[in-house]
Amino acid sequence: MDQVPSGPIRCLVLSDSPEGGETIASLLRTEAGLTASVSAMAFGEGIRNARRGEPEVIILAADSLVGADALISIEELEAAIPHAAVIVLTTSTDAGRLRDFVLAGARDCLAPPYTRETLVNSVRKVHQNETRRRDRLTASITGGLRQHRCQVIAVHGAKGGVGTTTVAVNVATALRLITKERIAIVDASLQAGDVGIALDVVANTSLDDLLPHLNGLDADLLNKVLVTHSTGLRALLAPRDLERVDSIGAEEVRRILAFLTGHFDYIVIDTAPSLDAAGLAALDHADQIVLVTTPEVPALKNAGRFLQLSRRLGYPIEKVALVVNRARGQQAIPIADIEKSLGIKHFATVPSAGKTFIRAANHGEVVVLRGGMGGASRSLFRLAERLTVSTGERRRPSLIGRLPGAGLFRRPPGPTTSVPPQTARANADASPG
Ligand SMILES: Nc1ncnc2c1ncn2[C@@H]1O[C@H](COP(=O)(O)OP(=O)(O)O)[C@@H](O)[C@H]1O
Ligand SMILES: [Mg+2]
């Protein structure tokens, strides 16, 4: 349900140019329910001013933002006024740069021209998201009980190519095999989702098909739109229609996940390496974030920044489970050094197993279904099993310890492609109830 703000939203424009700041503030002031003040100093004094006025939304509009200082000033702002949401006005369109802003704490990044409509929408959206996030946090701190027992596991990669989709797909498949419960995987890597390819399912439905029905989602629609894998795992695939990706924001993701949690026991979300409002909403919604990194400096640097962000977002430290993929390969940084530099213990490792993954990919198969109980397959099973314990109330006896061999987890006979939407419901076991 939408949060009704109790008073006007207090905005502060921090700018290094008084005129520029005033122009932006005057656009905001024409909107009912917003107040806007200006500080013509983006840093130092500006940040002290910001604290006094207790703004709820800070718009950082400094030309110097193009420089490296931007990240530091966003981080300073976040630390000084943690309850305010920061919007960055930037001329940069570089995806890596935008991710940096988000990792530094920005809740939205806008590019010129700054129209009244885009500014106001952004302010309202980030304010609403921030209010919701705080409410959720308060509810969990004060022991607010979960309304259902569904466990949501978001898998996020420190950078592209570290194995996020691989971990997400294998964990979801392993969860299905281990628990036999209702498992869904959601491809929230909206621009370039490849969960469908990884599962080797073909579908003519995807996440964007839910958009026109967000006010009336029902189990029937769900069964039509989610694809069924041969294991019974259900998949909500990334939009086929890339033009519709822009209309998927935090609110849409939240609604879809809220609906799915009523119908599944576990939801695994594959997220994009670049963090936008939709990605952050998915991470917020998760009970557990599996942070995937590889043991190399660039990925570890990003992992460190993600951990900082998660602290600023108020996530408890246990919410993030660090998984080191392709661990212990040649040139790999040792786990002990990784833990020392990131300041957290690792949750699991997955060894590098190039041939296994290539063979599985060539056969359109998921490694945990094919790889026997050696190496990577075993590690991924262990990871899934540990996640049932760390996220769930349910403690299960170890399945892996009792395995006679790989045979038990071999791919079940039958077609490897999806069940067409119209027959998806026939799979009663996997059907959301
Ligand atoms: N442990 C591993 N050993 C060998 N290859 C791996 C491993 N994990 C992932 N890969 C391979 O790395 C590539 C990128 O993985 P992917 O899951 O698509 O990364 P991301 O989703 O982070 O971009 C894929 O070809 C995948 O098969
Ligand atoms: Mg991926």
C-alpha cells in the first residue's frame, strides 16, 4: 500500500552555483507538497547546513560532480544525514559512473535537461522508497512478524561476469531438488537477463507481461507468465520487450515480489551488476543477499563498496552472504586475505570449473543437475543447503552428506524446454498455490 507522506517533503538543493541551485529549487517549489531550499556550497559548509534543515531529499547539483570528488561528497552526505535520500544531477551517461553514484549512496541520478516533471517524480519516488525502507527496517527491528514464510534470496554480483546468474540459477535449481518446495527464480537483470538461456527454457512470456496487471495480479496470470523448468522450478524471465524496461521501477518490482512471496516458499532473484531503483528494490525486499565476487582486485573493490552501501542502507551484516566464485584458481587472492580486506567472513566458495560449465552450457543444462557431486556442483548444492538454514526457520538434515552419488541429482527425464504457458498449470507440484 502506498505511503501517504505526513507533511511536505523537505528538499535541499546543494549546488556550487547559486543561480543553478535556485533554478532547480524554484522548479520544485511550484509543486504542492514540496518545500525546497538552496545551499550554494556543495561540500563542507553545505553539508553542515544540510544537517540543520533536516532535509528528507537532497539534490546534489554541482558541476564538480564530474570529478572524482562526487563520490566522496555523496558518501559524506550519506554519513552526515543518513535519513535523507540523495539525488545526483549528472551529465555523465556512463553506466559504470552511474553505478558508482548509486554505490556511493545516491538513490537516483538524473541527466539534463532537468524538467519540473522529472525532478518532482524523482523526489517523490526516492522519498517514498526511503520511507518504505525505514518502515520495513523498523518493523523488522521491532520484531514485526513475517506474514508468510517465503524466503527471498537476491543474488548480486560485485561486477559483471563474476558468476551471478550461474549462482542464482544453480541455487534455485538445487533448492528445488533439496526442498521439493515451490521455488521461483526472478530475472531482475532487466536489460540483459539470461536466466532463460541458463535454464534452457523458451518462453513467449516475461516479466513485462505482468505490468498491465499490477493492480490485479492473480495465480492464473502467474501460471501463464512464469515458465516451468523440467525440475518444477518456476522462472519469471526478463522482459523480452526492452522498450518496456524503462517502465519497471522500484514500485513495480516491489509489487511483483510482494505478490510472488504469497505463492512460493523461496524466491531467488538474479540482479544486474548496475544498481538502479529496480535493483535496489529487489535487494531491499530480500531476506538474504548473496554477494558474488571472484578473487581478483577489481571485483573485490566493488564488493567492498557494495558492503559499504549495504551498511548505509541499514541492512544487518548477516543479510549479506559473501560467495567467492572461481575460488582457489591460479593467481586467486587467498580467502583469508579477501576476508581481511572486506571485513566479513565468507559464506561459501565455488571452485573454478571451466570445463564443467562449458559442457553444461553446451548441453543447455544446469551444473547442479549434471555435474555429479564433485567440485563446483557440490559447492553449489552446499550453498543452497546453507541458504535454507540461514534464511529459513526450517532446519533440514543434510541431504548432501547422505548422497549415494551423483545419480540422485541427475536431470530428470523429459523435455528440457519450458512447459508452454497453457500447460504450465498441469504441473501441480510446481504450481504456486
Ligand atoms: N565457478 C566457475 N567456474 C568456471 N566458469 C564459471 C564459474 N562460474 C561462472 N562461470 C562462467 O562465467 C561466465 C559468466 O558467468 P555469469 O553467471 O553469466 O556471470 P554474471 O551473471 O555475473 O555476468 C559464464 O560463462 C559461466 O559459465
Ligand atoms: Mg548475469
